[in-house]
Amino acid sequence: MQNKKIIHRKVPNNIDLPDLIHPVLKRVYASRNIKSSKDLDYSLGSLIPFKKLSGIDDAVILLEEMLEQKKRILIVADFDADGATSCALAIRGLTAMGARDVIYVVPNRFEHGYGLSPEIVDIALDYDPDLIVTVDNGISSICGVEHAKKNGVKVLITDHHLPGRELPNADVIINPQLVDDRFPSKNLAGVGVIFYILLALRAKLKEKDWFENNNINYPNLANFLDLVALGTIADLVPLDKNNRTMVAHGLKLIRNNKSKPGINALLIQAGRQLSKLTSSDLSFVVAPRLNAAGRLTDMSLGIECLLADDEDNAIEIAQKLNRLNIERRKIQDDMQEEALAELEKYLQSTSGEIPRSICIYNKDWHQGVVGILASKIKEKFNRPVIVFAKENDDTLKGSARSISELHIKDVLDEIAKLHPELILTFGGHAMAAGLTIKKSHYENFSEIFDKVVSQYISSDKLEDEYLTDGELSAEDFTLPLALAIQDAGPWGQSFPEPTFAGQFKILDKRVVGENHLKLKLQSRDNSATLDAIAFNMTDTNWPPETEQIVSTYRLGINDFQGNSQVQLFLEHIEPS
């Protein structure tokens, strides 16, 4: 057990929240910049108006033309969960508005690489499209857009990734990250961007009496927010108020069993109750199963799951995705074991001193799983990490994950400026990015990456910390508070589920399942006895004489045989 510095979030005083909110929850909200009830208004009317997205009118005109002239629209999706939900939403939404011919193509990461490449355009051209719409990609697809335009195909780019110095020559680009974009929130996922476009298109079609004239039922786009919630949570974009609003409504759809059959099937396959769904279920249950298709084979399988309207078909596809996910976990576990063994050897040779950054490569690693491995290594060492796998004999594919204090795409931008020969392609966000380098440049790139990271971040920012919402008193360990916290979300990226800290006495402990530790704890003042569980931890993690612990934990609920009781979900533990 590695000691971490436990830090309590600062709680501002300038808040005006109703007295009916539990004092602990008030404290939690305040530390997340919630100042009044207005910040907790998740009504759909509180969404930022679509008019604020730059280029939205031009996008609507283009799509309106396609619908009126019954043109063929081809969606080019990314091969992750955000891309899959974006694609399913685009097809379902456009079809609901009267589009007669909407199809999709999704790149295979092993054959085509990322985005609207010239190779993907060639595949698209076989379908004779009139318009290509990218979802969750395209902002860096300069060559691909040029290839499409030369062949007489119009291109609408919808994306949320950070743009480079040059933009593609598309007919229209919708991306809140554009320098001159007026949209107040820069945190839309790809699925959020296409949802906003559909909102704008529907409004324009309604003005023209399109639905009435064509005998089309007026589409309720709120019914698609389950897809928006899934893609938003899966892509780990910050849950600002706008995103929380969409996610909250999407979760409600699923809980009320009004979601798409594919989402329901994936949840049921994992043994989750729809009525008790939380955002973490989307993050840790549904998203990995969808992503398994894109990581190991082809994301078309995930998209077909989200497009399925027949329950039996959805269940069949969900079972295939589950099998792929089991395979993915096995590959990931093997890679993680190899990576940690290699890093331990390195640390032994440096007397345990961890470098400011970590680059690691193995020729046998699976290209589709390096992103997960990078996340795991980042979590363990609190360092920015890039994991590379072999793309072909000459090039490596890398997946980068960063810590909150470091903007990883800025680092890659800086390297590209200083050493333009080192990085062939790159793109991404503040916390995650992808890149391609020549195999022969790996050692040089690793050294330069560490130097640039060292310029961007000081050693004190690399201290391993655990941010909490402070301590709970004995009278706070109650079911009503646990339920209030559960219902107070949606929790997620940049709006984390409350985590508390405390000192406890161990009354009893035993291993359950294969590697989970079930404990009976006593609060520091001896006034409360509590059930607790620590996942992926066994007796071997403990000094045998340990009686007192300091732990960070979530206040959760254990439902067993119809009974609900408070249970602490221990996250970090160290002997007191």
C-alpha cells in the first residue's frame, strides 16, 4: 500500500442553497462550484441554445438540402463509444426527420487508422454519397476532406477535438473548440455536438412545416438522450452544467426502461438493474463493452447494437460484445503485468525515483488496448504516460494519458514545433491524446517528451494526492444521506462522486469473491460500526498487525435480499 497525501477540497462560503439539502451535500456542491439552485436546474429548457454554436445555420442549410432532395448521407464515425453513440444518434435522428437514405462507415483502427482518411473516403465513395458527415472526428482530416471534395462529395465535419494550426476545407465545420466559436461550453462530447445539430435542424424544419407537409411525426429528440448520456460519460468530458443536464435526462430514460434496446441489453448482460442505474454504470459497464468492439475488431458491431430495435437482436449483439470484452480484459491484464514488471525493474535501477513522464513500448502489445494500459499506469504512478504498440514495421501507435496539472496535447504541440520530424500525426484533448511516430524515433521521442513535460510541470505537482470531501461524523453514516448522494448527480469527470476520508478500527476482515476484502469497521469515536468493502484487495495487501487504518471512501448502499444498508466503498487504504 503506497501512502498518498490526502487533501480535503476547499469549500467556498458564497453559496445560496436551500436548507432542505443535507449539510454534507451542501458542502460537496459548494466545493464543485455550485453556488445556487440555478446551478442544479437540469430542465431541458436550461440547455445552452444551439444558436450559439458557430456555423450551425450553415450546417442546417446543408442538411435541409439533403433531406429535401432525398440525397444520400453517409456518416463517418470514430471507433470508440463516443463515436458509436454519435453515429447511432445521427442515423436515428436524421431518419426521424425524414431522411430516406442514411448509412455509415466506421474505420477499422488496424486497417485505416483514425478519422476521415483518404482510405476511408475511398470506401465511402463506393456507396456514392452526396454528403459525408463526420461524427466525433474530422477536425484534423485535411487530406481526407480534400479527397472527398475532389470527388464531388460535400463534407460536414462535426467534432469536439482540439483543432490544429490548419483546418480542413470542409463545406461546414461544427466544433465548439474552434478559436472563434461562441458556444459557452467547450466540453461537449462528439455525441453532444451532433445532438445540438439535430436540435437546430428540427427547429428549422418545424418553421417550414416540414413534418406536417411530409406526414412525419414531430420527433422528440429528448428520447435520444440515453445515447447522449452514454457517449458523454464514456468520453470522460467534463460534466459541466450543460453536460450534466443531458446526462441526467439520459439516465432517467434508462431507469424508466425507455432506453434503446441495445443499451438495456448491455446493462442486463452485466447484471445491472435499470431502475438503479448510475453514471458509473455507463462508464464501467456499458462503455467498455462497446469499446471492446473498436479495440479488438470493428466498431460496426457496437453501432449495430445501438441501432437495434429488436430486443432479441440487441441481446444477441450484446452477448458478442460481452465476449469481446472478456477477451479484452485478458489482453489488458497480461499487458499490465508486463508493463509493471518492466517499470519495477527500472525503478530498482534508479533507487525508486520515478521520472516526470513515462513512455513504454512492447512490440507484442495490442494496439487497441494501449489506451487502457496508459490510464492504469497513470493512476498508479501519477505521471503523464504514453504507451506505444507496433502499427507496422516502421511506425508505432501511441496512446497518451495525462494528470490534471498537465495539458497533454499542448505538450505534443510543443514537441511538433521543436522537432517536426518526430511526430507523424497526433490529436486529442487535455487529458488524452493519440499519436503516431516512427519506430526508429522512439528513444529520441521519449527523451524529448520527458524534457518538455519537465518544462510544463514542477515536481511538487507530481506528488501523489487524494482529493476528498473531508470527514463524516458518526451521525452522517445514514441511509438517507447515502441515497441523497446517489440521487444528487450525475457524477462524473470534473464533477466527481463525493469521496470522504476517515480513521477506522478494523473489527473484522475476510476475503470475498476472488480478490475483494469485506470489513467490519468502527469509527474513530467508537460510536458507529460500519460495513465496508475494498475491491481488488486481499489480506496480502496488509501488514499482519494492522488494526487501525486511514481510508478514503464513498458512502454507498448495499442492497441484499431486499434490504438496503449503508456500506463504505473503500478506495485508498493505509495503516494508521
